[in-house]
Amino acid sequence: MKLTQTLGALSLAAVMSLTVVGCGGGGSDTPTQTQQQTTVSEAKSKAALTAYADLAIAGYTKALADAKTLKASVNAFTTAPSATTLAAAKSAWLTARESYGITEIFRLSNGPIDAEDGFAASFGAPEGQLNAWPLDENMIDYTTDASGTTTTGNIIDTAGNFTPSGGSAVDATTITKQVLSELNENGGDANVATGYHAVEFLLWGQDQDYASFIADNITHGPMTAGERPVEDYTTNPNADRRKDYLNAAADLIVDDLQSMVDAWTTGGYKEALIGNGSQAIDQKSALKQIMAGMGVFIKSELANERMAVALLTPSEEDEHSCFSDNTHRDIALNYQGFKNALNIFKVNLSASEKAEIDAMFTSIDAKVKTINDTAKTTKHFDYQIQPNDPSGANIKAAKDEMRALGDEMINVAKAYGISLGEGDVTDPDESDV
């Protein structure tokens, strides 16, 4: 059974079966007596927060297990590079993305993955090191443009101090986890040196269908992803440094996910979230942060930045997993993660509210399925976004409906006695598309 299916079922069951003891919070958002007759009780709110925390723990635990398999596969490949071991490492990366993709819903809610203040910030906010994109692959390794010209002056071919564009010098004589961590986003958000997409680039290389689909003679085609040669890890220049980079980047992914499992369990974030312990978070504040974050994630991050921007440009540089052509799975998994979380909070809504959300799910499900089916059988996402391609209408419709679903979090929050506005579920810095 797929993890997405398992977590969806577990989260609902958890809400219905949890034994609730105590209650948290209160504060300035306490509803009036009239509102209390129609809003979700504190006990049910705490049960929902508990189920949400359990969903996060299950998600990060599975992502960590898959990342460890990726790390082992990468090590096996760099130890004995061959077409077979490279294919195995790519397969492990794709599997690792399946489990990580559904955890992205825990972003933007001031939780351990990306918190900027409060108790959760003490866990290091590794999201930018784990999943930052789009990256300037020229900083990591050689690239080849449409004319066949190969770039130089990257981390891998620079033994000694390396200075990212606009950043500060880092001694990269030996490529280690620490070096990559210091280089990541050093000088700007585009200077990505770590995470899933750095590993993706090192395994696949470029998928060279260019912006506006300039003709090229390298790799192209609707069902062709990057085709990095095995020789990059055997006889081509800098093979050993490339191996060191790949292993260090995979190690960092494991480290960061381990920190997230620890944060939610032994670190006590779950207990704080449900209102227990010295670091207890006010229940209303926790729910407001989570629900606003869910809205921003599906509306501004997924629908806008990951779908609308790619469709508008149209450029594979604006698709999430451009080297492996796995963007269709990113979209499906990010959306599934949102559904898993909303299904927890939806349990306590009225029948009419549940029906409205379910109808939205059904419509979006069909469109996301079309994106995935098309990518698996006919053309990857980078070809679905080509100008005048009929697939673009389906992507646009899915994007529009996801944005509406993000706005629906305003009504979900209202049922819990929490006031949200459109500005709360929209990133003010989202691209204007």
C-alpha cells in the first residue's frame, strides 16, 4: 500500500479514536458564547492537533527511511560506478521523493522544518538545505548550453576556495557535508548546493530542453530526462570530487530528516503543539499557524510557484524536478500531503462543508491524475507546459482550483473559531501570474 493512502487512512482513524486528556490554550481568540455553540470544541481541536502531529511523525519517519536507502544506493554507485548502480541510485532518489513530497505540507506553519521564531526555530529549519529550488546548476558542476558549449568554474572543478556569485569564499579543497552546508544559499537563494535537487542533478545531469524550447542537439524529447554519463564518475575529469559531492549531499539529506524526526518526538515538538510541557503552544495559535500555512502552501507555493510560473514562462528551469522530469510526482504528492492534513481537520466540519471540500477534491484529483498519466505515457511535464499544447489547459484548471482550495482554509479555520482572511492564506511575495 502506498504511503499516501496509508497516512490518509491513519490520520482519520487517529482523530476518531484518540482519548483526549486536558485541553490547551485560550487567549484573545476565544469565541463568543454564540460562536461556541457552532465551533469545534477544544477537546476535538486537540485531537486534531494530535493527529496532525502523528501524521508529521509518520511522514518524516518514512522519508528518513527512504533517504537512508538513497544514501546507501549512492554509496554503492560511487564505490562501483556502472549503468546498473547508477540506475539503482536514480530509482532510490525517485522513491525518496515519494515519501518526502507529502511532508511538504508541514512547511509554512512555523513548525520545525522552516520556523523563523519560537520554540520550533530551535530545531534548525532545514527546509532550505533539504529542498531548495530552482538551483543554478552551473554552481555545482559543468553544464552544456544549446550550442554545445560547456561551462567551468563550479564547485566540483574548483579545488580550493570557491566563491558563489554574490557570496563569500569557502574552502572546498575537500568536499564535505560542512563545506556544502556553508555554500548552500551563500550569496543568494539561487546558490543551492545541497538537498534533493542537488543530488538529482548529480545523478541525471541536465535535461536540456531549453527555455522557449530552443532547438538543441544534446538531450531532448517529450519522454527524455537528463542523461548524465557514467563516465562522469569514472574516467571524466573530477570524477572523484563528483563522488565526494554526491555522497556528502546524500548524507546531509539523512541528517536533516533525522533532525525532523527527533524534533517531533524526542525534541518535544509534538507535546508543545498539543499544549503540553513548558514549551506548550496556545491551541488557537497552533491551529491558526497550521491552517494559514496549509492555505499558503497549496495556493501560493504549489499552484502558483510550481505550476502557474512554469506554465507561463514556459521553461523547465521553473519546474520542480527538471533534471529527472519527476515534476508530475511533485505536484501529485504535494497535493496528497495537503489532502492528508485537511482530512484531519475536515472531520469536525459540518456535512455541507465536508461535501463542498470533497467535491473540490474530486475535481482536482482528476486533473492531477491527467498530469501524471500524460507524463507517464506521452510527454513529461516540461512538454505539457509548451505554448499551445492542449495539456496546458488542464494544468491551468488544476492550478485555479487549488488556489480556490487554499482560500477554503478560511472557512475551515472559522469552524474552529479562528479568523483568517485571504491575506493569511496567500504569500504576499508570490509571483504575479
